[in-house]
Amino acid sequence: MDANLFVINCGSSSLKLAVFDDQHRKRASALAERLNSNDAFARIAGSEQPVPLPSGASHETALSTLIKVLKDQRIMANDPFAIGHRVVHGGETFREAALLDDETIAAIEDCASLAPLHTPVNLAGISAARRLFPSVPQVAVFDTAFHQTLPPKAFLYALPESYYRDWAVRRYGFHGTSHYFMVQEAARRLGRTPVTTSIISAHLGNGCSITAIRNGISVDTSMGLTPLEGLVMGTRSGDVDPGLFDFLAGKGISAEELNEVLNKQSGLLGLSGQTNDMRSLCDLADRGHEPSALAIEIFCFRLAKYVGAMMVSLTSLDALVFTGGIGENSARVRQQTVSHLQLMGFQIDTELNEAHGAHNQGHVESGGSRFPVLVIPTNEELVIAQESSRLATNSST
Ligand code: AMP
């Protein structure tokens, strides 16, 4: 009998569904976009034919439609034995993945004020899946959970301490599932065990964060209370002077407007005035567009500064690891970033870097580098599948 496990990742207007077998091999995936709008549509990976969705389709409609198509096309025969959900914010409540029941769902709702945009959509996906499969164990895997090991010196802001006590204002960190996967995979490639492996993990996608992992545990990270802090990102500014808020308030820009600008109109997009997409930016820079070249330079410079900052939390380093769409694919970004790190002893081999470390276990450092530099494709879905399978199996024994 073929046993399936679903991984569901809901965004505000999108739903990603991945189907794994009980050996954690990915069997299929599908994406629904523009949900709750007039032009909602979906696609099964590998198929040219879009899956029609009714106008205004909700997350639940998209999910039930995709499951029907997967069954009709015999891509999957049975209902899943477990369902894993990516949940953005678990606050301080969730230090690891959790089996979903009314109590855990209420606890996720309690964290909603920390991620008011993401939590309701995550919960919409969970409710939809629970209605469709009421007897299937479901699991929440949190973006923040891996960072719950941060020590207070790394997670507290230098603010009045009542802000933390009364409102839980602190650094939480995100992309935890990806950073966790990086240390597992780096350890495997280096012939070590995760609990004896220390890395600096740079997840560079549309959102970007960097984490110091000491003996398998997250000890510092660049994202904060929200995913806005830290590195330059596609449309997010990363770090700015908090004095900016008052300065711009004086120019008539409200907190709401500024939040929108910092999240959606800044970063690579804001700097280049053209695009948030690193690949397009590299093309523009190659064609002589100076603001694009400058945007890439600022991106790499900030990243290199943060590599230095992450060193502070480590007593040894087994590898600097690049992942995410940019980290995995942009030799230029890796080269430009590491060029700032020569004093710390990092060196990259041009040829290995151009090949993204293929055929070399991801290694792109040169012979003289003090530390390995690795390129590792991330696989958050796999971690969610493994965690969901583990918890679902435990729940039924
Ligand atoms: P993600 O959010 O992980 O899917 O990453 C998206 C980012 O990866 C976008 O900025 C893409 O332009 C970037 N990216 C993907 N492929 C490449 C590439 N070959 N060169 C540079 N950037 C890339």
C-alpha cells in the first residue's frame, strides 16, 4: 500500500502542497496562487496543464481540488497518514514541532500578535486540512523553534526589560527549519555528527538570514522580533537606524507607511529601483546598470559583516554554508561576500564556486582557506516531512 504524507505551506495568497512517501521521498508537489482573488489558479509540478480553480478560491478549495486531481491522475492513491504544516511563529511556547490538537492550535493563536500577517493564513491551512482529514494526525513545524536555544545575551534587545516581560519583545529568528537542515547536512558532508558541528549558515532567498550554530544548536541569528531585521533582502531593508522612525514621522510618513516601505519597497528593490530578483539584478549589473551593481555590493557587504558578527558566538567553525535561491545559485554573491572575509581566513576557489560545488560535496573553498565554504541546497519540506512522520508515528503507538 502506498503511504503518503503531506507537507502544506500556506502564504497569504498561496498554498504549496508536497506529497512524500513513508521513506520521505518526494512524490509530487503542487502550487496554488492568487487565492481569494478572481484569477486563482494552481499547477501540479511537471504538468503543463494548469488546474482550474473557481474564482475567489480559498485555501481549502485549493487544497481539496489539488488532492482530487492528484488522486484522479493516480499520482497518489490513498489519504495521507500524516500532514505537516509550516507555521511561521511559535513564540516562546514552541521549542520544537508539535502535534496539532485544540490546545496547540489555541497556543498558536496566542502567538498571532507576533506574526499578525502570517499566523491567520497558517491557521487557515491547518483548519482546511483538519476539516478534510479529521482523523489524520497533523503537525506544526515552526520557523522560530530552532532558535529557541538562543541565550538571553543574543535574544534580548537593549530596551526597557518590561517590554520583554509584558509584551514578549525579543529576537525570535526565522528560517529555523532551513538552518536546522543546514547543520544536519553540513555534518553529514563533513563526516561529523550534528551535535559536534559548528557552522555559520546563510539562508539567502527572497528573505535572508544568517545563523551561528554551535554544536548543532542555534546561538545567534540575524532576524529578530520580525523577519525584517538583519541582512539586506529582496524587498526588506534589514537593519536600519531606529532613529529613522522619528525622522520620517517628521516628514509625515506614518508608522504604517514606513512598515510597508521597509518590508515591501526596500532591500534590493529599493536600492536598484528595478527588481528584487537577484538573477535579474546580476544581468542588469552586467549590462552596466550602476544602481544594480551597488545593490549587490551592499547586499554582500552587509552579509560579510554579519558573518563576522556570527563568529563571536562560536569557539570553532566547521564551515560557512550558503543556501536559498541566491546562496545556492549566485557564484557572484558568494565570491563578493567572501572577498570581504580574507582577514578571517576565508578563501573561495573560482572554478569550484562557478560550479556551485557540484561534484565536490558542495565545497567551494580554495586549498588555502582557513575554513570550508559549502553550498548546500535547502530542503525545508523534507524536515517538515520527517518531523511530522516522527510525531504522527509516536502519537499512534
Ligand atoms: P528563494 O526565495 O529561495 O526561492 O530565492 C529567490 C532568489 O534567488 C531570487 O532573488 C532569485 O533571483 C535568486 N536566484 C535564483 N537563481 C539564481 C541565479 N542563478 N543567480 C542569482 N540569483 C538567483
